[in-house]
Amino acid sequence: MGFFTQVTTVLVVGLLGQVAANDLKAPNSASNQWRIWDDEAGNKTAFSDQYVIGNGRIGAMFSGGETSESININENSFWSGSFIDRVNPDAQPTVRQMQQLIQQGNFSEAEELGKLGYIGTPMSTRNYDTLGTLGLTQILPDGNVTSYERWIDIKEAVGGTYFSVGGITFQREYIASNPDNIIAINLKASKPGSLNFNIRLDRGAWDVVGLNRHVQYSKAANGDSVVIGGQTADAGPLVWAAGARIVASGGVVSTLGDNVRCQAADEATVYFQAWTSYRKNDPRHAVLSDLATISKNYSQIRAAHVSDYQAIAGRMSLDLGTSTPQQKSQTTPQRMASIAVDAFDPELASLYFQLGRFLLISSSRPSSDLALPPNLQGLWNNVADPPWGGKYTININLQMNYWPSLTTGLADLISPLNNLLKTMHTKGTKVAKEMYGCSGTVTHHNTDLWGDSAPQDNYAPATFWPMGATWMITHVMEHYRFTGDKYFLRDMFPTLKANVEFALDFLTEYNGYMVTNPTVSPENTYILPNSNGKTSAISLGTTIDNELLWELFGFVPEALAALGIHDDKFAKRAAQMRAKLPSLRVNQYGGITEWIHDYEEAAPGNGHTSHLVPIYPLSHITPSNKTTFDAAITSLHHRLDDGGGPCGWPRAWTIAMSGRMFFPEIAHERLVTQMSNCSWNKTMLNQGDVAPFQIDGNFGTPAGIVESFIQSHESIKTTAHNHTNLEAAYTGELDKVTLIRLLPSVPAAWAASGGGSFKGMIVRGGFRVDASWDSNGKLKTATIISELGNSAYVTLGQMPIGSNKGQSIKVSGHGTGVFVNVKGRKGTKYTVMVA
């Protein structure tokens, strides 16, 4: 039999923008500040070599191989199975026994008991899975490859590959379109009829995911498509399907086995789609239907994609100065290898900042109440068992994923997180009742797409922590403070209230205080007194718990007032419980005490700085209280001096805290080493401890950078009508306004290359701010636009509230001073200059 009698063949001429021969321009990526680029193809190693694209639901990783690519593909609801009810049937009596043992100081015995009767059964939630690979094999003319470039353009969210061989130039573009809900890979050649390639979908190598794991079929369809699918191996399986279609201009598209071939085409586009039963009743039908009904050509899909992306990404910018001509001429790997504390590359650092925003836009997009937030790896994964299961870890990681959302103009991307919080609320209500005998809702330190709220793992420093949802709910409070969105607050108030209700029931008395018990300071341990070095993790009333609850209880009257809800009984209970929480205390080193007692730390350089939550991301510790502020500074130095703040999220956290504590050079050193030591040179993706990639470091770093340029976590009481004798206000006080602190802690290197600027940063109270500074880091001018019509105070630098020292500023129409009060209607614009 001849070839054409064995295959299904389609002659295709539509759905592509017309491309004339020789229409391929050299990308010249070195001239584009917003490209991560290289002059050689990457290998098949995910994250270190492969660029990522995503539309908030589906994603891909590509390496730009000339003759072949194994493109990792993902759909963010493809997890290892359905929901598991994991509450330990003996949990409630075990908790009671553990509480008694901890009260008596029998910590080790409490831990051992908890490892049997407290942990989940089974121990783990579901893990995030890889969908598989899209293999693309291209037949090229004879000859050596020249003029090679590959890139990911952060300004457009478009990836590309470009090279020449045998006198013909080839180009591929890669996009993950949110408007058209599709991934598209466009192939072009400078000579008509030169495109010859085939594609195939696979779950991956047998040693990566297991041969045919979760696969029930892999079939050609419609003469131009292939679809693969199956279901997970559990009682209520998650059904999935993925498909790809080739649309070509000129040439022939055909199927052979479960491959799709394209021969002698002028231009072609590969479209990819995937669904699971999490969102679609019949994923296979949905995939094939989506592929078959594509009506736009690639140029139209690309244009809509870029427009949609830029409408979000273009809301804010950051300019740290101009890099040298030598720096700008180098590839990204060369620049990443060269950046140093004393050899700063300002445009590369600005690109790193915007990469974090690109990743959030690519992995968190509003769509429905089934939209999911980014997990430990965003939505990208190439293995069946990713580090820590690729889950939602909520003792710092998922929180950090959304830190840049509010300050950098991405607040409207938050709904996937809110969806998960609501799901956790529902699942956590059952866990609260069955584990603790409490009302309200609880979630421990991990969850999955089903909102699994039972304890995760059997690791004492993490498992015995019931405050995961409590920390997560603080993002609801912050979202309201930034946006003033009462509809959002009303929608999320039942979940917030349920967290309060759990705490009101759960806290128990200890030495006159009301405390959490059992609990831990996440992933840290202490040395038991008089134990010859024996360590423990379990405790009661840890500082992080006290501070989270102080914030949560304090927000109750603010939320009730904002929503016009009259619930005096609820408000009174929260206020009374708040008054009984342990206060912040200074430890033996002059720092903030981490546990209920001043224990010796077993690992002084631990990456978690949970006791410093009140300095960042919360705001209980500010310069207005010198005792706690100085203690927090001591704690940060104590951690760093002992090797704390390692790669990834811990380093990002220290960047943010350094800004809040006014240590610009620490922030600079942390940023540079986050880039040079902790991120892959080729992709700029952040490494996470033992993980090849952990996305929180890429998110937390830009959020931390913001704190060096602008802060708004402090408030001022409105009782000082003459703007003198100003007093700080805190969570729980109703008569207060935001303090906008301009350029509080700008590192010298972030200004030295010609000064810098930012546009579109957002602060609490609903203000949008632009600012510029000179090469000495001094303010040139700032513009503040009121989006909500609220009042605020403005200051420049580091002076604590109430000080009459410091740099005086002039605000148009509002006078001069160290602290200037601004008032105006929505849309009012204020210009700020040095007086």
C-alpha cells in the first residue's frame, strides 16, 4: 500500500493569516528589554531550560528545539484523583488528650500521640499531576542551523523560536490565549511549501508518569486532530482529555495512527486544548468540539491574546535605570551569570520583576467559580509526583503567590483564590466539627483543588497547625483595604466569619491567656528546656497564631461597619477574645519571641520567619512602636546571620521585610542573589530548595521590591485635626486613614544608573501612584490619583508617625510638611515634590 492509502488526508487553506515568502524578520531579541532569550535551544529539562506560557487554566513549557520538541502540557484541574474524606476518626479525643499533655509540658508525648490519632487518614491530599507532552517533530533541509534565537516576550506573553538552515528561515510562536481559551503554536518558513512536521500527544515517558497511567485512548480524529484521554484510578475518577489539531495554509494535513502530519505547508498552526470532569461533563467531546469550531485565524487569535494580556500587564511599570551596552548585548543566561551585588543590571532586574507579574497573569485568571489559583508550581508540571505534590501549601506559599496582586495592579486576578477559600470553607466546616468539636471552619497547612482541610503529612513542625485558613483569610481583608470593594467583602464575609467562629470555639486558657492548642510555628523547632538538646515542634499560642488572630478579630468591627451589619454579640465576642491573646514579647536575643515561652531555637537560620508576620505581610509592627520594631529588626538579623532566607520564598520574604524595616542594602543583596544564585539562568524561574521550580519566589520577589519604593500598611488616627501630634492607628480602629510612605528605602544601586521610576503602583485606600527619583534615590516628583475619594496622609522617607523631623514635602493644593493630609473626590490628582 502506498502512503496516501494509509492515512486520512485533509487539504487545508484556511484559518491562517496570509504570509508572503521571506516575510520573517530576525527577532533581534537583544534590542528588546522585555525578552528572556537565548541563542541556543534548551533541552528537555523543565523549568531550567523551558519557557512557560499559560492562560490561567492550561499551560505549556517549550524549549525551542529545531528538529523536535517535547512540549510539556498542563490543565490546572488535572490532579491525581477525586476528593478524599481524610478526617481521622479518633481525632477529637486525641486533640483533647494532646491539649492536656501540652498544658502539662509533655510536648514529646503529645507529638507522638498526634502522629497516630491527629493525622489525616490517609495522610495526604491529592497531588497535582502532569497532563503529558505534545511532541513536535520537524523535518528540515540539510545543513547547519544558524542565526538561532528563542525567547519569551514578557511584554506580549508570546514565545518564539527562530533559525535558518539550508537557506530557509523557520519561525515558531507559542501563545496561551485567554480570550480564545486555547494554546496555539504557529509555524512559518521563508520559502513556501517548506513546513513538514508531525505532532503526537503522550502522557510522557514510562519512568516519569508510568506507561499509560490514567490513559484509556489515544486516537486520530477528523483527519487533522488527535485526542488522548482517560481517568484517574479511584472510586470517583477524574476524567480527562487533551487534543491537538493542525491547521495549515497550503500543503497537506493528515493523520497516521495517533499522529497528525503536516506536509509541504506554507504556514501552519497547532492548536491544543484540554479539559477534565472538574469543569466539563464530557471532556473528550469538549476538546474535540473546541478544536473543530476554531473560526479565527492565528493572526486574529494572536492579536486578541496580546491585547488582552497587555490590558492587564500594562497597568504598571518599574524602571530601575539603564543597563550598559555590554549588558544589553548579552543573552539572558550571560546576564544572569554576570549580575552581582556590585555589578547590578537594572534592566534585567526590571525584567525579573515583570516576570513575576507575567506568571501571575498566566496562572490566575477569573473565569468562573471553578477557576483555580496557582499551586506550588503555578500551573506547570512535568512529572506525576512533583515536589511536595505540587499542592496548595498554605503556611506561606499560596499566600505569597498573591502578594504582588494588590500592589502591582492585578487585584482583579484574585477570584481563583477566593473560589478556593470558599471551597475550603465548606470542607473545613466538617473538619472543624469532627476534629475539634468546633463551629466555623478550619484548614491545616495544605489543601488541594477539592478544598481538603484535614491535616497533611505526618511531620510535626507542619502537620499540627490549624491556622492555614486563618492566614489565607487575611488576603480578603487586604483586598478590601486596597480596593474598597464592598460587594467582594460581602461575598467573602461568611467565609471570614466562619474562621472567626472556629477560633472563638477553639482557643483555650493558658496562664491567663487564650491560646491555640495544639499548634506549631510553621516548620520550625525549639530545644526543650533541660532536655540535653532534645527538640520539639508542638506548642501552644505561637506568635504567628496570636498575630493572625489579632488581625482577624480586629477586622471584625471594620467589616461589620463597612457592610452595615449589626451583630453586637459577635463583635463583642471577637473583641473580648482578642484582648486575651498573648502580646508580642522580646526574647533573650532582643528579638520577637516565636513561641509562648522563650525557647532556644533548634535551627536559628530557619527559612520560615513566622514570628515576623506582624512586620510583613501584616502591619502590627511599625516604626511607631520602637520596642517591637527594633525587636523585629534584631530577629531578621538573627535569622540572616545564621544563614536564613535561603533561595526561593524565604529570600523573597526577606526582601519585603528589609523594605519594611528600612534596610535598602539588604533588599538589594537579597534581590541580586535571588536572581544569580536562586533562579535558572536560562529561564529566570526560581528554584525552590529541592524543587527544580517553585513559583512563590517569583511572586514574592516583586512584592518585596515594592516595599522599598512605596508603603501603605500604616494608618493614622483621624482625631488629629491640626495634623500635629499624629498618632498611629491599627487594625480594629475605625477612625483612621492610610499613610502613603514614598521612597522609604531605595537601594543605591536601584537609582545609580540614571535614576528610576514606577507607574501604576497601588496602595491601600484606593490610590494609584507614579513616582520618579534621581541617581541618588531622591524624589523628583510623585503623582497620586484617588480611585475611591478617600483621605490619606503622605510622607517621604522613614520618619515614624508624629515626628516633625525629616524631609518636608509639598502636595499641590494641600500644603507643606513632613506629613501632609490629602482629601478629595474620586479622580483627584495630587502632585508631590520635595519642599
